[in-house]
Amino acid sequence: MYEVKMPKLGQTVEEAEIVQWLKQEGDIVNEGDALFTVQTDKAEIEYESPASGILRKILIGEGMEVPVLTTVALIGAADEALPDLAQYGAAPAAASLPAEAAASASAPAVQAAPLPSPATAPAAGGVAPVSPRARKIATERGIDAATLRGSGVGGRVTAADVLSHAAKSENVRITPTARRMAANAGIDITAVPGTGIGGKITKEDISRAAAQPAAPAPAPAPGGVTRVPLTPMRRIIAQRMSESKYSAPHYYITIEVDMAKCKKFRAGLTTFKASFNDLVLYATARALREFPAVNARWAGDAIEQVADINLGVAVALPTGLIVPVIRQAQNMSLEGIAAAAKELATKAQTGKLLPDDYAGNTFTVSNLGPYGVDHFTAIINQPDSAIIAIGQIKDRVVVIDGGIHIRPIMKLTISSDHRVIDGALAAQFMARLREILEAAEF
């Protein structure tokens, strides 16, 4: 009998909560199958089964928080006797599955599953269940599986449903920028009307769709109020952002950056790809090397300057916001930073981040440019003392040497903790950041 233990998810994580069991007692489990999801202090992570067999016993239920390395389930053969469950602190149970159930669990199905009937369909207004494989494929392709109509039993969304939807999406006429924006925002592009040439979907169409509710709101309770329960991630975001805003005296400095040379530089890249966000990350690391007083934190009775530049990169998820960290960015090339940022974003969107992946940040960058945002101010991601907010690159009329020109301008705004960073220091740092970007010194 294989003991499935609560995984040790990071050096600082001592307890974790099981959010949902993706397999039930009696289900056949293969090594690598998604077994359950775990909620840590910032993220929800899928845990894969470490063994193959039958899920014989679930010892820890959903919503229970237990120490890491606690045995949460048992996997074994269908006819294998269960051990004494008292050693796990569980109530006694039958020694094994009934013989008929064991035989059916171990033998392959020989009859096709019946088609779903109205009685087994999800209730009106409910959310259709999603198979683990369908969820994984949907996440990889930027699809919100919960919005799809499932063809499985009980309206369950299957992998085939996701792939069919993806095939339809691939045939939609849409600009690359709009497709990326839709994926980040979880918008179904097959339902977005295009206003571009020939009905092509543009980024403006996606921005309009994002500003509207994706689905009809649930019927309000008497009195016109609909209560939406807080997820663990939303509760933590609310707590930490409130603490940051109330404890750190924020102030803001905005600069405009001419991105013409950066656009030319990106167009000339041949051996690897780098986004504009990657360019800002690299330039930020360079500027922080020259201004170590900005790469610092408030310690109550002192200001601590940190030797390593660990860049937090804000990533939007359907359930909230998470900030994975690029460690020791001061030692990395542009290619290295681009690869690290891409890997962390993929892990965040597929629920593969471990707590160590989003701890230890010293400076954070948040980018809402892909959503069509010109300019915004961000709340400091403590223990950092500053965060940079990136707006979209937009052609603007500017005056250069007395002449009128149209240039691709990007607005960057730094939010600083005045306890650590004075205004003149922040202004000098931002001026140097602009110099690096405008010279495309990569």
C-alpha cells in the first residue's frame, strides 16, 4: 500500500490545504495523474500521483489544512487489505473494497458510457465539472474550461471539448496582439465580434470584451446583493495589499520612454525572442546595479540593501495575481531573463509554481500594457520598497529639437516607499532606466 503524503512545497511552507480531490476512492490512478490540488499561502498547485493503482482511501478531506509530509491517501491494488487506519488518525473503515467493486475497478470497461441525460446535467447557473486532462489542456491553450459546454457525463468538460473549442479559435481572424490579450484575460475569442478589416478582431475589441461581464451575473439574493465567497488567494491578496498601502507611504513618479530603438532591436533578434516586458526587466536589473539603494527594504530600525536583484514579475491568473521571482537577475543576460520570465509565467498559468518560486523578491515589475492600458500606479509588493508599472507602447506626437515627430512612447511609473527611497533617488533611477531603454543597451 503506497502512502501519498502532503508534498513539501518549499523551504518556508509548513502546512498546506487540500482544495479539491480530482480522483475519488475506487478510481484507477496512474503515476503522473493529477490527484488533488493544494492551496499554499499564495497559489493553488496540482499534485500528481506518485504511484499507480487504485485510490483505496482518502484520509484528509477537502478544506483541511495539515502539516507537510502528512499521509493524505492510500494507493494500492484492488484486493489489497487496508492497514489499520488508526495510525493515520482516521476512523476505521472496511478492510478492502467489495469484491464486485474491486473487480470492476481493476477490469477495463467493455461498455460505452451512457450519454448524459437531463437528470445528470449541471443545474442551471452551475459550473460544469472539468476533467483534469481537460483542465491541463485548457490552461496550456489559454482557454477558460469552465465556460465550455461539456459532452461528458453530467455535463463534464472533456479533453475533446477543449480541443474542439481550440480548433474553432485557431480559425478566428484576429491580430496577434489581440489573441495574446484574450489569452491573458481568459476571453473566448469565438464570441467576440471583430471590427477590423474583414471582421478581424483587434485589441480594441478585446479591451471592450474585457470590460464587460463574461457571462450573465448570477441571480442576486433578496435585497439585490450577490455574495461571492473569497477564495484563499483573493483573501491573501486583499490582506497583503491593504497592509502594504496602509504601512508604506507611497508616492509616484512617471516617465515617458521613446521605444523606437527597442522596437528596432527586437526586430533584429534572430537567436532568441524577447518581449518588451523582457527588455524592461533587463534594463531594470541594470539600473538597480547602479542604484543599490533602490534595491532595498524597510527593516523597522534600519534599511537593508540586498546584494542580489530578485525581480518579481506580476502574472495575472483567473483566480487572482501571483508574482514569481527571477533570482539573481544582476548576473543574467537578456536571453536568460527572457527564458526565465517565460518559464515562470508558464508555471504560474499551469499551477506548477512552488512557494520558493514566488518568494525572496527585492523589486517588482507589473505590466498592463497588453490590456491597452496607457498608465497606472501599482501597490508595492512588500518586502520590496518599489514597483514599476508598465503601460502600452503607443504612437504619440512629441517635439524633438523644435520639430514635431510621431514616436512610440511607453509610460513607466514607479511606486516608492518614502521611508526607504527619497524622491530625488527615485527620479535619478528612473532617468537612468530611460537612458538604457532609449539607447537599447542590451
